Amino acid sequence: MLAFARDYEALKDKATVVAINTGFNETLEGVRRYRQRYGLRMPIVIDDGRLTAALNLRVTPQHVVIGRDGRILYVGHLEDATLQQAFAAALKQEGGGSAVQTLESDPTFGVGDKPYGLKSVETAAGTFPVVGPLAGRDLRAILFFSPWCESYLAKSNPQTAEACRRGRLAVNQLSQQRGLRWLGIASGLWASEKDLADYRKESEIGIPLTLDGSGRLFRAFGVHDVPTIILVDHDGRIVSRIDPKVANPAERIRAVVDGE
């Protein structure tokens, strides 16, 4: 980030340089504190998920250099000579406008909504319908998580790591609970199918898991923080949303099941 700040100072009179936060387990105040801590002066914005999807973001940092004609000239992970060459190539381009395209927003669903337009998820345990009615009275319990949360954030963000541990323990406690059908959806940011397989083995989690590589399911349910648990009734309506701040997610889930 500090190298990117130097790029901003060098290019600010010649190009638009913007830092984009992914909006994943982040707050506006957190971004402001980070900006102040390192004395950053470039514009910083928080993505709502659309840009992440449009650029097929999987890891950070990721540099995207766009020419004067609106075409992407370079995408890379490193702050190196190749990035500097991309800057130089972009600055040499002649001016030439292109039609501005607005990124369209898919609908976002909250408590009380009946989600639609989402395909069933294929897992090792079979097909899981995330939307629409179900036979019987079972609730769908959908855990949105990241396989690296507990381990990677243990020192840098222990509160989030602990929340992820609570979410995992709640799943393990209630995975056999009658009246619940579980699905774990892992974020595709900084994670692969291998990471998901390793997580399943190491955590001994016993519910079907899938990787949301495109991020569409996270966006559809408006999930920006992990772990988040969404409960969907047999009629396809979202009846509860349990965010990372809930101290005892298992207790909250049992209360909803008993209410059914």
C-alpha cells in the first residue's frame, strides 16, 4: 500500500489513481483509521461487490491499469517494474473516449424477502436449493464463511477469528439438529477449492460446503462480514440473519427452530 501511495504521488497530476477496499469484513471507520495511520492521501473507496465481480478479483492487492480509451491494459499482483511499464504505456496513449458502462446491480435479499434467480448449489452431498420452497417444514441454515478466517486472523483480528470459531462450533453442534438443512458457502476471496478441502478436513465440519467463486451468493444475500448465518424457511423466505457479533449463534438458531 505504501508503494501504491508513492505511485499516487508520482501520477496524481497525470492519471486518476484510486485505492479500492473490497468491503469484506471492513468498516468505513476501519478504512479511515488505516488511512490516517499510514498518512495515505490517495482517494480510497469501498466496493459494494460489483467491481470485485466485474474484475474477477480473487486475491489482493491487485493492480488494474486502464488506458485513456477505457480498455484494461494490465492486471497484476506485484508492485514491480512491469507495473511501472504499464503506467508508462497508459500515459503514452492518445486521448480517445469510450462509452461509459454502468455496472448493473443484482437484487440483494434481506429478512422477509423470498430470494429468486439463484441456481441450486452442487455439493459433494448433492444438490442444495438455496431459493424456492422445500417439501416439509425444514429450515435452511446457510453459513457464509471464509476457510482462512480462524487461522489467518488469529493475531491481526482476534475478534473476527473468534466469531468465525463460534460460527463453526454452532454448525458442529447443530449439524444433526432435526428441522435444519445446512449449507456452508465459502467466499472466493483469497480461497480456492483446495483451501476449502483443507478446511473441511482440519475443522472436521460435517455439512455440505461450496465455494462462491464469483461472489454472487454473498452479494445476493448482502453478506459483507463472516461468519454470517442466514435462515430460510420451507417457503423460501428469509426469516433470520445472524451476524458475527452474536455471542451464541447456536442458541439463536435453536430459538428460530423452536419458533417454527
